[in-house]
Amino acid sequence: HQGYSFPTGTIIKAMKVFKSGYNPTSVPSTESRVLVVATDETANGNGNNVYFFNLSNVGEINSTPANVYTGFDKIVDIAFKKGLGL
């Protein structure tokens, strides 16, 4: 089923699933459960944005973004980074 639909004219610049790189004994609950999507929505006046979506245990996308970050200039790529000491 369709989890989320972006406005017409949206260009997906990057999509990544959170992979922490932690060893199997300390895998965070978000491992493979967060999808991050960077978009170019300038064609419809919404600028460049980054969306965080929660994924179900079978990979379905939650229909409401967990977070949306706006105000970016052109997005080329996105990356995750582990926190220090974790």
C-alpha cells in the first residue's frame, strides 16, 4: 500500500534507511526502521526538504513523517553519523 505521497513535481534527491554500523549486541531500536528522504520541491514552491519516516517491522512507511526539516539549499546527498560514545 502507499505509505506517503509527495506533491506533484517533487524530485527525490536521496533516500536512505538508517544503518548504524553498531555491533549486533548494541543495535539501536531505530536500526533499519527509519527512512530518510531528501527532496527538491522547488517546482511547487516548497524548497528543499528532508523527511524522516518510521518504518514498520515489515518495511511499511508510516503515512505521516516523523520529522520534516526545511530551509535547505540544493541537496546533493544525505548521510547518518553515529553519536560519540555510543
